[in-house]
Amino acid sequence: MLKNFLLATSLAFITGFELNIGLNVNIQFSEPVKFNYEKEFMNELNNLKKTKEVEHLLNNQEWIQGYVYKKFYFKADYIFIEQSVPIGVLNNEFFLAKNKNIFPVDSTSNSLPRFSIPENKIDELINLFIFLDDEIQKNQILISEINYDFGSGWEITLNNKQKIIFARNMSSQSMERFQILMRYLYANSLNPSIIDMRNKSGAALKYGN
């Protein structure tokens, strides 16, 4: 799998996590290393003896969005790695990143939201996740699950057990109505158990279990 190589000129504007390995190479990550697949990658990297082996390993990591490998004669080589950071677990099989990158899950997936959707809905899922995440994080709430059903539409479960339902074909109008509704609910300390946005004329709220 070919990687998109990042421009070296962008390095001056990027901060991240940096470490040294064998082969006299310094590595910088765009994000802190916290997933098992990243740690396994580092373990493999430490055992390599040739730069060609390093390049081969880099090119075969599905979670690497892009990298820069700068080689020097009189000082340590430098690698910058841009990671695809998972936003959730797709259909219990794959990590899913905002850039639509998909790669196999590992045991570090437990804290991430679960997505149960058909693969042809990934673009809509990512847009919905970003929209909702921006809205609910203002109130320190997180997404636990997003499910899609061809009959009932999108169902989102939050970590406070609240459910949000959108129609199969979401519109910008329904999202705008949702933003207004959430501001009203939080301003008045209201916490419905279900927020159903499928009605074109407004929202249906249910309180209690």
C-alpha cells in the first residue's frame, strides 16, 4: 500500500511525541502513542537492521496516514509519522478514522464508540459523528454508539444513556433544529431520555425510561 508523503516543509509546524530507536533514527509522531498496534510497530522497528526494512514496515502500516523519512550522513535519520486516529470501532471489526481510513481493531478499542452501519454509509457516519461530537462535548457528554437501520434511521446512544434519532436521510435543516433544541435543553436543565428528530416539523421528546 502506497503512502502519501508529507511535505518536509510542514514539519516546523507540527508538534507531537518523539522517541529514539536503533539504527540511529529519531521518530516523531503527530499524536501520543497509545494503541497496541502503534506499540507493536515500535517493537518491530527496534529489531530492524536496514533502512530498507524500515521503509517497508512504514509502507505496510494501514494506520499511518503519511510519513516523512529524512536521511542524513553525519547525524541521526529522522522520521515523522502522521497517524490516522480512530474515532470508533466499525461493525466490531475495524478502527475507523475521520479520514475514512479503516484498519483491524485490537484490545485498545474498548474505550471507543461502537458503530453498526453498512459500509456505504461511512461518509454520512463520519459527518454525523463530527457534528454530534462538537455539540455534545460542550456539555462533557460522549458518544457510546451509532447504529443505522434502513427502517428507523440513525440511532445514537450517549454515555449518559440518552438516545438521539435522526431520519435515514438527514438534512441540514434537521441538524440546525437539533442545535437549537440542544441549546434550549441545556439552558433549562432538561434531560429527555429520547430526542427524536425524524419529524420534519420539530422534535419528539420522551422523558423517563
